[in-house]
Amino acid sequence: MFNRLDYSYNDEESIVHNINPLFKFIGLFIYILICLLKYNNLLFIMNLSLVFILILLSNVSILRYIKIVWRLKYILIIIYFMMIHNNVAIIDINIMVFKIVFLILYIALIIYTTTKEDIGKGLAKILNIFNIIGLNLKKISSFITNIITFIINYIDILGEVIISGEFKGIVYSHSNILSKIKLIFSNLKRVYKESKKVMSIRKSDMKYKLYDGNIVSKYKYRNKLMLFDYLYLLGNISLIIYYILKVR
């Protein structure tokens, strides 16, 4: 049941759906920032708990989130063994893996609860905030989009390879870690070509939906800041304040 994934927008209504897209990206940025700052047990728990609460409030099936993590299990296993090989403490490895998993879930949350139009507007606005030296935002957006598309296609195609291999009697789930790593790199060229095809097909569509900051959302009321927008932003800012006052 974990073989096929749906990366599309979940056409439902929830509190999370109604959060301003710019605030969602600010929240994602703060999550990443907290993960990179000095570790603190309470701050770690609060950071992950915020993501978990958003998932529960998103009105999206938990199974969809589980599928995302399940498809990345081999990458997480590789990270785990690489850290062990470098003599990193088990507790530190677990903390790192949890941060990565919840980062993936946060990104999935944004994709599931935000239309392409709103993602485009949110990206354009947040890039404009940091565009203090006149960077070409279209090229930056294109670069980010290519990376995301490559990763998604890589996961999908790798899953197809594993399924086709099982039909031929090659059960990768019982192979050792070296065989799994070899499988990943042996399909890198194929995945890259498929990703280029997908990006070529979507080029004109993405140019309209992701690069133009003046696009009007079909959900016009989302352009207005509501109570939960402020609460969401306040919750994220409180994590930064806690770090400054208690951790730094």
C-alpha cells in the first residue's frame, strides 16, 4: 500500500489550509533554523510538536504522510549507518533523523494544504524579502523546483525499479546496505533523464504558477490575515524567543 504516492493538493478545508502561504514558508524557515541552532530538549520537543499539531489539524489522511516517510526509508537508513560509521552517538543520530523526518513532513504539509497558485505567491513573497542584492528570482525558483522534482521522480522511479525487480525474483528488502546503495546510484542517470522530461513538460505551467508574484489566488480570502495566521506566526516566533532567553 506504500508503493504509490500522491503529491497533489488535498482539496479539503481546515485551519492549516487557511494559513497564509507566506506564513507557512516563514514557519518552515524557522523550523529549519531551530534544527540548526544549539540543541535543547524542550526546544526540540516544542519544534516537532508544532509540526505534529499542524499535521493533525490539516484534515489530510495520516497515511499520506506515512507514505512519504516510508518511501524515504532507505535514504534514512543510509544516513543512520553513515553516522554510526563516523562514531556519532546513537542519541544524536536519532535526534538528527527525527529532525529530517519532520522536515519532510513539514514540506509535505505545505504541499497538501496549499494550492500551486498560493505556493507560487508564497515563494515569490518570501524570496522578495531576501532579495536585497537584486538576484534573479526566476532562476532561483527554477533551481529549487528542479531539485524538488528530481527528488520526487527519483523516489517514484526507484520504487518502480524495486517492484519490477521483485517480479524477477530480486528482493531488495532482504539485501544488505551496500546493495541498496548500489541500487540507488545505478539508477541515477535514468532518474535524471526522467526528471528533465518532467521539467520540460511542466516548464510553461510552472512559469505561470510559480514565478509570478502577482498571480491572484482563486481563494481570495486567504490573502487576508486571520486569527490563526497570527497564532501560527506567534507560535513560531515564541520558539525563537525561547532560544534567545533560555538556550543561547
